[in-house]
Amino acid sequence: MSKRIAAFGEVMMRLQVPGYESLAQANNLQYSFSGTGVNIVSALARFGHATSLVSTLPDNPLGAAAHAYLRKLGIDTKHIQKGGKYIGMYFLENGFGARPSRVTYTDRLGSSFNTADLGSYRTAELAKAIDVLHLCGITLAMSDTVRHQMKELARAVKAEGGKIVFDCNYRPSLWGDNGYALARPHYEELLQLADLVMMNERDALYTLGLQTSATERMEQLQQLIPQVAAKYGIAAIAGTHREVNRDNTHTLQGFLYKDGAFEYANRLTFAVYDRIGAGDAFASGIMHGEACGFETKRTVDFAATAAMLAHTVAGDTPTSTEAEVFQAMQNTMRDVER
């Protein structure tokens, strides 16, 4: 069943070094536009939902280019306002072998999105047009003003009967010193509003400060995720475990905790072309399965396969259709690792 799905978040400009050169070696860059919210609603548009982005872009040629790019991705831009002068940017250097990929951000706090005034968004009007709202921990880290805006919108959507999806996405570099303690009250406030949450046991341990005697990741997951669901009244929690193998392939397993039980996706092992944005592909797959009423196992397998496919294309934004994900599921289920 198609839903009206919106994301609140920043549009960023991705500047990528071609091939495997470093910034110091390269003399040209390839640009595109992305961001967690962009990736989520773009993927869900390809799955057949009516999607939009709530954001602010500069009223200049750069903002116009971002608008055009978002429309090309199938995202409705009617909730994007114009203001400020700048867009957030990051530089991506592709890793190879023992050298990891590297992301370098410019001054994000000066972007049009992060300098938009309180009351910039018509919250009550927006809430009436949204069935599902996606929020992200990366956005939550930006500033008190942005935090106020996203919480206000979340409360308004809930009041109108909509659903809230919160992706924990904790980034230590964004919160700074004593980051977990600073972030915790804001995370707890959004978790109390959320219906579906993207997280794993590390978020429960470090961001929320929960404790367990277990030392293995899977045991920690099985102990802590039910505690989080019960404490904050969350209907469903999903996430992934990733392994980086010696041959540079990755192995991914997704989980979905719902109705008091875990369901796990089949383990998928695959080569990686571009890793950035794969977590957003998984989240969009879970959101799609939940919106369409898939059985839990089908939802988590769909999401894990969508994430796998996102590793095979250049750029942050997932490009697979629902049919392509289902086709990949049929092709890979015969190759389950046991």
C-alpha cells in the first residue's frame, strides 16, 4: 500500500575523487547531491510511494541544481523552502585494499538547512500531508534549533495519526567530547515518539547507556533490543551486522525485532563497489515492508537485499526498484551461508 512518506534532513553536495586517487593526487571532482533523508525518500519513491523532503536550500544556482537533482530522483520538493546562502558539502576518497575510504566534511553548521530560523517550517500544515516521517540521528546532532524543529514536526505528525521512523545513526565526530552524554536525552525523547527504529546493540550500549553481561555481539543484541523496545514503547526495531572479509567482500545480516520476537535475514556476502548509503537502503527496505504489510521475514530479507544492491552502484542514493530487489532475493536465496 502506497504511503505519503517524508524525511526531515539536510541536502548535501557530494564531491568525489574519481577512481582511487586521494585528494592530494586528484585535479578534478565529480559532484552529486545526497543526504540520509534524500537517500531514504528516493529509494521509497522507486518502491512506489509518494515521497517528499522537508529541508531548506539556498536561493541560488547551487540550490536550483540540488532541486533539479532531487526531482530527477522522484522526490517531491514542495516542502523545501529557500533561504540562506550555502549547502553542506563533503569530499569522498575511495579506499582500496588496506587504505579505507575517507569522508571529509566542510562547515555544515553554516548551511541553509542548519541556519533556518525556528518556525521556518509550516509544521501543522506539513503534518497533515505526511503518513510516515523519517528522522535521523545525524540531523539530531546539528544544533538546538534543528533539534527543536525535528521534534516539533515529529510531535505534530504523531498528533495527526502518522508514524515516526528514527534512525539512530550516532556519529561521534558530530557530537564532540562527552558526546554520548550530550546526545542521550535527545535520543530518548525521539525514541519515545518513534514507531520504528533503526539501531543495533552498540546504540543501546553507548548512546542509551544500557548494560549487559554478554560479550558476543549477537547475545548483546538479543538481550538489549527487547529492553529498548519495552522501555520506550517501540513497535519494531531493525538493524544490521556487517563483517569485512579478508578478500575485501562484505557479509551482511539484517534483523527485525517485532511482536516480541527476532527475525533474521539470510546472510549475504558480496563485492563492494560503493558502500556509502547502503544503510539507508536497508532502512528504506524495512520501511517499505512495514508500509506494505509484508510478513516479518519477507521484510527483513527485502531490506538486506536492497542494502546489498546499494553496494553495487556508484553514489549514495539507492537505485533499485521493488521488482529488482525481489529478483535479487530469488537469485541469492540459493546461496545462503550456513
